[in-house]
Amino acid sequence: MAEKKAYRKPLITSCSNRLGRRIQGGSGSSSLGHIAIFLLKVAALEMVRRFSKSRCPHIWRGLRALQILCYPPFKWIQRWAPFKGLVKSMQVLSRPLLVLSIATTFSDQLEYGNGTSDSSTDSHDSLPSLELSPVQDDFLTSFFHAFCSQCLADAKILESENWSTKLNHELENQGISLPERINDDELHKFYAASNNDFSCFLASIKKTIQWRKTYRILSEEELLMWSKMVFWHGSDVMNRPCLIVRLGLACNTLTSQDRPRFSQAVVSQVEYGVLYLVDADNPEITVVVDCEGLSPLRIPMQMMRSCSSLLQDHFPNRLGSLFVVRLPEDVDAQTFIEVLKPATRNKLKIEGRMYQKVLSDNLFTLPLYLGGSCTCMKCSELSNWDMLQHHAATGTSIKDEDSDISDDEDSPSLHASNGSEFTSLFGDYEHMLRTVIIGFLIFWAVIALCASIYDSGGLYPPE
């Protein structure tokens, strides 16, 4: 029995030591909590200092004198039972008391050097006042701000190193390599978008890595084909590059087969802007979605959901502002809201016909086709291209506007239409053919239903 007790005692001691080390390790990771407790101790000591300064200065002096018990030459005194609790209490307050003592040493010297007392008042008025001079306030404020900012910065760096190391370890265990495109800045944005939840953060990183392996980003030469519908133009008042997306024009001119490529062009332009256009101090972009010509019967909901989902999942915290302009009155604004996440909805601004003032207040240069006065090469190309599209849609040429023609408005045009007209007519015929086929199928379904009822005897007259 004595041997068993002797064996259990070191076993229990070793287990308790391991548990203590685990608790200390877990508390060490939560550095933000330690910083908050430290600041609370400093604030409480500052209140005690100010109160004792006006009532009983010996309290603060005695508290500072007891701090000497925490230093190695005097630690032996804690071997005595009456002083053991006192020494442990002073060890808890040692660091905040030291910081506060250093911070108030210079301010006290300034105050005692410049302070005066009124001889006509009572003894309480002769004590130092609680009010500090502007020099002292500035000194204390700058000191505490610098100290707190440094502590928070160190805590963020420590926390970043923790989840970064954990991420690399998890990816290495699963045989996944982190691509060069996802750098430290990108990782911080993913981590912030996951609300500091490591499981969500790891899932989003793995999803983005897999997506970048399969999704093809268009090159700069390929993006030139879509430069009339998706292009970069200037920046906003916060020096964020501005992406113009002409959604209404794309819905009117593109077929259903080309709309996925339009989404691909939007995502590729965002990738290009993030890599080459954004500022390091403000790595966000501004997007303007032009809905001119959008019809409530032809809203590309699938394309909008796909594009917004890709941008929100794989480009987190990159959107600074989202402006939806020239939205027709018969189009429900809820259509755009429902495809966005709650964090992105806060950045959304929907404007109808009164969009120019809002854009002028947020953008440095408004594109020419939106009513601005920009004279850049892109605006000139868009102006000429829009003019050609307008004449192609109306079936007239530029010469017809400059020459004198007959005043008879009912006379048909003598000019042949170009390829854009044929594309539009082909789209109308395709829609009409689809409607006829669907109606034909419905008609035969009704006939089949009536035949089945007739065969079952439901239509026979009673005998």
C-alpha cells in the first residue's frame, strides 16, 4: 500500500503539471484577452492614483513602495505566511503599476514645478488639483495611444502567425499546395471574410484553390473583345479603380450561349484590376452596373447569380462600392439585392434616372456615354460604337442624317440592314419558334389527357 501511494503521488503531480501547462498554453494564445485585462488594471490604478492624489497621497506612494517586494532580492519574504498573499497581489499589479509610474513621473514633475495654491482657501484647496495641463494631457494621451496601438499590432501579428501556421499545416496534411496568387494580403482578406472562424476560413481557401485550377481567366487580348461592355474607367474619390459593366447592353445584344462568357469577362476584369490597378493602401474596387435597356422579361438571373457568387466567394473584401444606375422603373430592385450577401448589400446603391449626381459625387471622371465630359480614348471609341449600333438598329446610315430626304415619314427605308439587324431578327425568330414548340407540346398534352379520360370510361353516357 505504501508503494502504491508513493507511485500515485508523482503520477498525480505530473498530470497536474501537464494540465497547468495546457491551460497556460491556451491562455497564451488569447493575447487579446490579456491586453484587455492589462488595460483594465492600468485604468483602475489610474483611478486610485487620482483619488489618492486629492484625498490621501500616502496611499499611492505606499502602493508604489510595495512594488519593491516583487523584485528578486525581496522575494524571499513571501516564505512568511502573512506576506505571501501580499506579494502575490503585488505581482499581479507589478507590470501595470510600473507602466503607470513611468507615464506619470514626468507629468508629476511638470505639475509640481508649475503648480500654485491659493492661501485664502482651506487645506483641501492647497492639495494638487486633479485637472491636468494641456501638456500633461497630450503626453499621457500620446503615450497610451502609442502603447495600446503597439500592443494591438503585436496581438494581430501573433494571431496572424497562429492561423497562418495552422493553415499551412492543414494544407500540407491534405496534400494541397497554396498557389502564389494567394499571398498574405489575400489570406488576411479571406480570414476577415470568414469572421475569424478557422474552419470556414480553411473551407473557403480550399474552395478557391480548386476553383483557380479549373476556371480560365481571360487574357488581355481576349478581354479586348468585351471592352465595349466591361471596361475600366478612371477611379473614385478614394482612388479606387472603377469598373463599368453594361448589363443592359449585354442582355440586348448577347445570345443565351454568350452570356456565360460575359460573366467570365467580368470576373477576368476584376482579376486584372486586383493584380495591376488597385492601390496597396486601399486594395478595393468600385463597380458601376449600367442597366439601360434592361427588360423585366429578360433579366439574366442565372448569369447574375453565377457572377456575383464567384466574385463574393473568390474575391472577398475587394468591393468598395457598387452602383446600379439607369435601372428601369418596371424592373424590381429586389432582383439585384437577393443575389448579394448581407455584407455586400451595405455597399449597394441603386439609382434610377437621377444617377448623374450620385456618380459625379463619387467618381472623378464620369464616362461620356453616361453624361460626363470625359475625352479619353475609351469614351471616344464607345461614342462611335454606340452611334453605329444606333444606326444599325434603326436601319439608317450616317449619310441619311446629313442629306435631305423626303418628308414622308411613312415611306419605307431604302437601305439594307447590316449584320446586327440579322442577329436581332434571328433572335426574334428563335424566340417565336420556341414559343410555337412549347404551345404545340401543351396542345398535345391536353389531347393526351382527354384521350386517357375517354378510355377510362369517364365520358361514356350512363346505361
